Amino acid sequence: MLFIEYPKCTTCQKAKKWLDANGSSYTDRHIKEENPTAEELRAWKEKSGLPLKKFFNTSGLLYKEMKLKDRLPSMTEEEQYALLESDGMLVKRPLLIGEDFVLVGFKEAEWAGRLSEEK
């Protein structure tokens, strides 16, 4: 599995501790040092079954500074992917990517349910 995080994010730290405590093996990736590409985001959106807007970090400073709450509805999907690809801080985290699933944000019950299916 691929675990995408921002190390200073407390939710990411909590998710990582949870993964470690549950003996999950994963590859760690720093979202700011290695932004997800538009191609990766397209594949993850497809795999997750979630709408693209769920991949935006709506509580982030950058999201608020750019007034994306008002701008996103009028943007094309291509423009949204380009925006997400431009700065990892716009992407909701943590992300956990498995062979046939993508989890966006950390919800312990959701992660536990999904990972128990993998074993």
C-alpha cells in the first residue's frame, strides 16, 4: 500500500500510528515533496468511487486563501486536476492507496473495515 502524508499533519500522524499498530506494511510518501500527478489523481478518483471534490483539503490555508469553495463549482475537471497537481497542500490527506481501493482522509472505522478485507 502507498501511504501519502504530510508529516506535520496530526491526522496523518494518527493514521500512521494506527497502521503501524495494526501491522500494515506500506510505502510512505511526503505529499509536499512529491505532489500527486494529475494521472495518479485520476486513477485514485476512479478507484475510490468518490467525487473529485473529496480530494481537496477544504480545511487547508491554501484552499481558503484561493477561495476555492466559491471557485471549484465553475471549474472544469481538468482545471481541478491541474490545481491539485500544482501543490500537495491542496490535496486531502492522508491517502491510503491499495491495489483495488483508495481511502481519503483518516476515519478509523472505515480504514479498519477496508484493511480487514485485505487480510
